[in-house]
Amino acid sequence: MTVQPPNVYAAHEAHIMDNCSSGEILREVVLSLRNGYRYPMPLHRLRLLGDERYDIAMALINHYRQNGECQEMHELAEKISETYPGEVLK
């Protein structure tokens, strides 16, 4: 039996949901991947991330590039919308 690695969204959820500026940027990445027309993200904001959070952002983008949308992404985007409604309305 093969053990599946944790989904990239689940593996980094704590960092994404963290109530700090880098968490906010990671949430922008998730929302933009889900619906970039409704939640456009200025890419220059990625330079504000430290190395660890930048690597997480790239992992999210790479996962989306390789796999497209997935249920875990939609679930996390919903959680972001419920937890940080003010950010979603920006």
C-alpha cells in the first residue's frame, strides 16, 4: 500500500491561515489560483515573503500548474473566505 503525501494545501494550511502579512499573501495566492478574475494578485507582493513562505507560494503555484484545481484548494479557499471575509472583499 502506497502512502500518499499530504496535499500541498493541507500541508501548508497553518502558514496560509496564519494571521500575519505573509499569511495574507499566501491567502491571496490561493484565492487567485481559484479565481484570478475575481481575486487578482499583484505578483510583486511575492518578494515580500521570506524564503520559507516564498517556497510555499511556489509549491502552491507549481501544484496548480501540474494538477489544476482540486477539491482541497476549493475547501481552503472557502475557509479563507469564512475566516478572513475582509480580505476577500478587498
